[in-house]
Amino acid sequence: MQCPRLRVGLHVNKDVAIVGGSAAGFFTAYLLAKHGIRPRVFEAADRIGSLDRTLIATHRMYDVLGTLCESAVVNKISRFDLMVNGRLAEIGLEQPDLVLERSTLIKTLAAKAEAAGTHIHTGTRFLTVKHHGKKLRLTLLRSGVGRPVEVSTDALVGSDGALSAVARDAGLPAQPTVYLNQAIVDLPRDMSPHTARVWFMPEETPYFFWLIPHSPTQGVLGLIGEGEPDTRRALMHFLERKDLEPISFQSARIPLYVKWACNHRKITKGNIYVAGDAAGHVKNSTVGGIVAGFRGARGVAEAILDGGYSRELRVLRWELDRHQLIRKVLNRFTPIDYVKLLKLLGQSDKSSLGSFSRDETGKLLPRLLLNNPRLLLLGIRSFLTGN
């Protein structure tokens, strides 16, 4: 499956600079390069994709990336075990989730973008952006160069992560962040390498703990928390309770989608965009952002190629708003509410959860709520009475 082509308008002969050698940044560069633009990517690190991190994504990844993600797939998950207070719900997936290595994915996208005509500059840190006539002027600091250098461009894309310097300098809204911490562990003897486990423990995290296999013998166990010390402490306690020994750790700051924020600013004739984590394009229900981030990058590429219009960004906004509504309800759930939730899940509900992915709430939620209205009543009651 090849990456689908974008709609191209009249304004394709322009310079584009991309700050941040992230997955979203290189995907944006690849899409633009495939349509005649020769973007420049500026990455502060000296090497591309230097930090490893295990990710999980739904099969919708193929709809966005096509076969570009294949080299980064290290495992596939065909079942989820949802657990709370000893109760278990097994969800079989009609189409398996993909377990990916982030560093490999970034390197693959960088190579594809470069082959399509992108110019990549590592060891180059963004300092500031200002307008200069009809252009934008970037000030950058390159490794080994004593003084800053300046670069002119028609459009700037910030794909420099949750604490985006581009967004801050351009006056775009800052995104609140949470902390992801996970440990590589040996899998328990009774665990299939194609089953992921999720524990709901709202007394310790408003989100959940997860154990995702990334090989036949190992996986990552982790959680999302508010601050680094408390999150690391909760992870260590959980590892001890499960009698699992950490081999190594992975961590990251993740943006938290609260509401749709402007990801575009126009300065005279120049356009500034942010994409991926820099734009807060993350599903707040699970704090998973890889597919949403790629869709946001695709939307930015559409806007550049088609003079500002992007249907992808409009559809993504509706999707992320639905996930935010789910998160508002789940944040009120107590352990008893989660037990009730798993009790309410009948076979048809589990079938719906297995047929539609987390990136298809527009199809999944109506199916669940029409089939089992008690789920809606539980959500409303918990939202109104929860702490």
C-alpha cells in the first residue's frame, strides 16, 4: 500500500523550512518533496532518531503511512486484556495493532524524505523567527559555528516536540504536558507475545498501566503521570508488585490535548505551522499520538500545497474532541466504576471494540452506545458524581 497523494493547488513553488527531525517532521517533508517542494529540515541533535522508544499504534497507521512504517514494526498485538481489581475483559482485535520502534520509524522517514528531495541539516538548533519583507527569516545555531546563521523561507513548520520552540516564538498556544515512563522487562511466563495487558488503577494514575510485548520474550511496562518523580515512583511500585525487574527505562514528555489550538500563524506573506506533538495532536483518552500526529502532519502538508485549506485537520479536530470527551468521563471513574464498566461489556460490545480501532471513535462510540445504553448511563453517572 502506497502513501496516498495529496490535493495540490496553485501555490507549490515555495520554500519550506521544517524545525525538528521528528516522525511528524520527516513525514511532512516527504509529502512536500513528493509534490515538487524541496524542504529543508533542521534538527538540533547531531544524529537522526537517536532515542529508542517502543510505541503502539492501530492499523490506521497503514491508512496514513502506507508501507512506510513496515521497517519499524517489531511486533503485532491481536488481543487486549483489560483488568481492574481481579476482573478481566478480553478484547480480540479484528486487525492487529502495530508495535513500533520510534527511532527506526524516524530513520526510515528521514531516508524516504531525503530520497524524495529533502535537505536535512543535523546539529542545527532553532533560535527565533521574524518576518523579512515577504519572507520569514530563521535564526539558527549550528554545531561548531561560533555565530548564528540566518535562513529565509516562505513557510515554517515546527515539529520540534511538546515543548516546541517554534510555537513559543511564533506566539502559538502552549500545550500542557504529561510524563510518560516505561521500563523494558522480561514477559511473564503466562503471557502471549501477541497480547497486551492494561490495568485500570485510578487511585495511582488517571490513565492506566500497560504491558506491551515488543518481542517474543520482552515488552514495555509503563504509565502516564503528571510529574516525573511521582510517575517513576508509581512505576517502580507497580513493577515490584508484579515481580518484574526493569532492564532499562524509556521516558518522554507528551502533550495533553485539552481543546483544539490554532496551529497556524501568518506573518505578512509567511506562514508558520506546527505539527505532531508541537500542535498537541494526541488522543487524550489514551495519550497516544502517533497516528494523530501523522494525520496532523498530513494536514499541514495539505495546507501548504493547497493555499491554506486542509480537510484532514478539520476531521482530526472532530476526532480529538471526541477523545477529550471520553477522557473527561474517565477522569471521574473510581475503581468501582471500572469494575462496573467491565461487567457491562457483553460479547457484542467486545466485538465492536475489536472491529473499530481507537482511531475510529466516530464509528465505535455510536455502535457501543446504541447497542448498550447502560454504558452511556454509567458514563453520565460517573461524570456527575465522581471526584
